[in-house]
Amino acid sequence: MSDRTLMCGNEAIAEAAIRHGLDAYFGYPITPQNEIAAHMSRRMPEEGRVFLQSESELAAINMVFGAAATGDLAMTTSSSPGVSLMQEGLSYLAGADLPAVIVNVMRGGPGLGNIAPAQGDYFQAVRGGGHGDYRTPTLAPASVQEMADAVPIAFDIAWRYRTPVMIIADGILGQMMEPLVLPEMSGRRRERPLWALTGAEGRQRRIVRSLYLGDGELERVVRERFARYAEIERTEVRAETRGIPDAEVVCVAYGICARIVRAACARARTEGIRAGWIRPITLWPFPADAIRGASGKGRVFLAVEMSMGQMVDDVRLSLLGRAPVRLLGRPGGGIPTEDEVLREIRAASDAARAGKAGEP
């Protein structure tokens, strides 16, 4: 491993991708992720790799499609409105079974909204976002170190299962600076996969497509793809938990909110409130078993997120009525404070102890 260094989260993602062996980066400027493109514009040419500032987000995602079809490690990054423009291309990547990584450093919405950090793109990421039957594996780092660590994991999942993978973070994680250890530069020489379009001279041609017009053909392909998704759900779930065995209040949060929740739970413990937390690291596949396993008699769940409530739906689906679920949501760039979370933990604890733990 390399020496410890100081970077913002956006730079950490960019440098980690380069060190992992990224072949091609395509992107278009938008706040709050511009440091990624800026870093790529300097470092990718230094390494003899492809950097191209596209004329739009629509162009960027389709350039990723082209590079991925040739067997390159390809990547793009953007922020909420830009990722919305990429959804058609993302659906085509999924439909053509092409591996790629897409990073969304989220800002407030809907529409142009504002440039403040937010988590309102959860549904867009974990429910597919584009048209048709497909899923997008989604990682949610919670520190600058994890911003870097998520990149090789995302590429590994993308290539193992031939699927686009998303990394979503908020503007705080993108902009904040923390010490981290970057991976060493990869020295691996990768062979092109058997499906890659590399020219057909002297061999049978290969076809990368998402159009299937034969009777029942598309249904067969989609079912085969969902068999891979089922394997992802079995093997790629990631979550972190703390204080669950004796918890009366279980908080669920991801990204920067998880760090706020962690501090609030520690304070709650000093007050005699048994608070624990679950941090989903993969948002899809969602750690439903960890959530369900934390349900127990008298327990209350508290979802904390920077939206009006999106992840909370997956918490409720995981529990299937086994425990009440409360929500602390801050939309449009609002950031929950440690004091706010602590107040909600106190209220949930009071309701649980009074036997009135129904959802507010």
C-alpha cells in the first residue's frame, strides 16, 4: 500500500480509479463533483490513458458504452441532474450486459435544486432509474477512505457480473478532506474478455446489443440477467452494525448521515438509552437480513436520511411489520445535526418504553 495522504473524497475516487487501471474516463462538469474530472484531466494523460470532457452527460454515458464494449475499464461521474440525463445510457449498458462504473455525488433536487449535499437520488440508483427490467448494484461510502476503497469493489462487481455499478455519495463526502491510504498502482495486464469488440479479422464476429426481437428472446435474456442479480444479492451485500444486541432504538443511515448517527448513538448511550445502528454499505443489494435480524420485541427503528424518505421504504420492506419505523428526513440540502438525531432517538426510546412505538 502507498503512504498516507490527504485528499478530498472526489480526488480519492479519481486517483483510486486510475491506480486500479482505469482505461477511459468521460465526464461533463457539474458541482459538487468537479474535482473528479479536474483530477482525471491531469492524471489520465500522465498515465497514457483516455480523458475526454464530453459535450454533455448524454454524450459521456454513451462514450462509456462504447469503451466498455471494447473491453476497456470505463467510468463516468456526475451529480444528480447530470445522472438523470444518463439514465437512458445506463439502461442500455444494463441491456447490453456491459460493465462500467458511474459515480453520483448527490446534490439537492428535484430539477436544478441547489448545490448543497443531499441523498434524494436513492430511488433513482437502487430502483434502476431508466426503463425496463434491470437493477444497478449501488455502493454508499461514508468516508474519504471508503470513497477510494469503493472503486475497486465497484469495478470487480461490474466485471464479475457484467453490469453497470453505481457509487453514490453526497456533496459533503465529495468535498471534505481526510487522510487516507491509496492502493498501489496496478501492474496487471488484462486480457480482453471474449465478448469484447476488438475487430473480427480472422474470427467470427461478436455482437453487443440490447435489442432482442425474436419470440421470447428478450424474456430469456432478462431472466438470465436476473439470475446474475440473484447471485449478487447472495454474495455482495455489505453493511456495518454497532450496538445491536441490546438496542431498544436501532438507527439506519448511510453515507454522511451514518457518521452523524454514530455520534448521536454514542451520546444516547451516555444517557442510558440503548441505541445501536446499522449502516448499509450496499444500497442494492440492501442488507435486509441485517435489518430483519435486528428486529425484536419493543424495538423501534429510526431511519435518518437527507431526503423526505426513500431508504426508509427499504427498511420497512425488510421488517415486514416486525417493528415500527420512524423517519428523520432533511430534504433539499438540509443536513441532520447530531442534536436532532439525539432528540429523535430520545423520542423513539420514550415511545418504546411506554409501549406506544407506532410510527409518527
